[in-house]
Amino acid sequence: MSVQTVLGEVQAGDLGVTLTHEHFNICFDNFFVKPPQNLSIFSDQDISLKNVGYIRQYPYSNKSNLKFYGKEVDDAVVEEMYWFKKNGGGTILENTTHGLGRNVKLMKTIMQNTGVNVILGTGHYVAGVQNKSTINETKEQIYNTMLKDLTNGCVEDISVKAGFIGEVGSCWPIHDFEKRCIEAVGMLQSNLKCAVSFHPGRHSDCPSEILRIFSEAGGNIHKANMSHLDRTISKEDKLLEFAQLGSYCQFDLFGVETSLYQFNPNIDMPSDAERINRIKLLINNGKANKILMSHDIHTKHRLVNFGGHGYSHIINNIIPQMESKGIEKSIIDQITIQNPATWLCSD
């Protein structure tokens, strides 16, 4: 079966190692978080060796770090894609949806120049980043925007079609606009049988509530992927309970090794070792075929050129750790190669 990339269809069997939740460009400026008073001096500085330690601890409190766009970022991302390909990477799913400033031209450039398959997502991010006109759209209008991206071509470049729906954003409680988006996604997924990726609000009840709304609108839960579970469901019993619903379970914050989660300080961000342990928990409970992995890179400090781990972190660092923790290579290949291809292929 084939999968839609920004340069046309490719065979699902040719995707290779696939990162299912990444960004190449994103307008995240509005997510600035005020830092502790004694560290406010760093907020307006560019990233350097003198402040990158601070930025790793408070990534959303540095304005330059949130500007994940422009030539400096574009060049860094393209350079990393060469490195990703050289290290055995095959495909990137670009999850920058409406409201976040996606860069279709950059996606095409990356695929043309580096040979990495790039698959574009469609849909809408959280209500807080949408303009007044979009916020007031009906389910039918939201549906039609996604349908055009998937079947006719994007407004930015009619030659480029989206290959999946995502990331579709929700807060907690779920905003009325976000609920309409989820319902529209359910209706469209029912018709096109496409893959869907959701961004849940920062509460452990949000993932299951999203799936309820989605399925009641006609969506197939088995084609849905729930992002950011590493920062959303921390208790093992709750994670196993959610996994029984049948969606893909995505751990996509690999490389974030800071326990402080600025968007919700009540949540302790897990380490990579803890992420691997949660993946092992799902494997041991028969869910190896429902696991996806990624980094969700969306700030400068996580790029190699700015002192970060980069897009090859899972390949170079996490997979060896998984092997050292007793996860068989066949299972790792299933998670990183086979599961993404199966999820992306239409029913």
C-alpha cells in the first residue's frame, strides 16, 4: 500500500524508521512562560553556551527559543535531516497544523535534497492559537479544510497533499472549537479511512475523552494516535486502561530530560529511561503493535546546532538503551518501522 508524502506517494514498505511527531517550523511565540524573577535576565537573550543550561530548564521562558522558524532554524533542520538519513532514518511526520504556521516549502526542500520522506499533517491546533474567523467555523467548514488538504492539495502549494490528520489539538477542559474539530475529524476519518493524531490537554482524563468524541462522530479508534502520553498519563494502571481502548499510544518527548513541565508544574516530566520503562510495560501487556515514538522538536534548544539532542536522538541513543533494557530488536523494528506504516495506510 502507498502513503502520501509532500512529493507524492511512496510505498509503505519503503518508509523505514519513522518519527511520527515532529516539527520543522512552528510559530510558538505566544506560549512564553514568565521565568522565576531571578532568571528573567535570560528571557531576551539568544541561545549560547552561557545560557543553554537555563534554557533547558525553562525552555518556554526564552523568547528566541520559541521562534522556531526563519533561515537560521531552516538551515539547522535541513542539516539535521542529512544526518538523520545517514544514521538510518527514513521518514518524518510533520505535525504543524493550522494555527501554528506550517512551512510546506521547507518540507518539500528537505525531501528533495536529503531523501528523507516528509509527510504533512492537516487539522487544527488548540483554540488559543486560532484567529477569530477560524474559531467561529462550523464543523462542515473545518471538515472541508482538512478534506482539501488531503485530496486536492494545500492552499500554500496545490501540488502538495497531506498524508494524515494531525496534530489535532485540545486543551482541558476541551474548548467548544476543539470539540467541533474532533467531531469533524471523526466524520472525515470515517469517509477517508486515514490516520489521525491527537494532541491531548494536560490532564489524564483528556485522551479518553477525545477518543469518545471522535468515535461517537464516526471515527475509527484503531486509526487514532494519542500523542504526548509521556506527559499526560503517568500512572501505570491508568496507562494500561487507556491502551485497552485501541488507539496507538505515542511517546514523543524523547530527549526532554528536565522534570519541570512549565505548562503544568503539577506534572513531573519523565526521563527517557522512564519513557522506555512505560513502553516496556505496554509491550509486556501485549500492546507492542500499538506503540509509536518521536521527539516533538519544536524549540531551538533541541536542535543540534543550538546544543540539543536533535532528530537522530532516538536512533543513536534511545534504541541502544531499549536493547540494553532487554527489548528485542524485532520489537524495536515493529515500533519504529512497522507500526507507523500500518497506522498510516488507509484501511
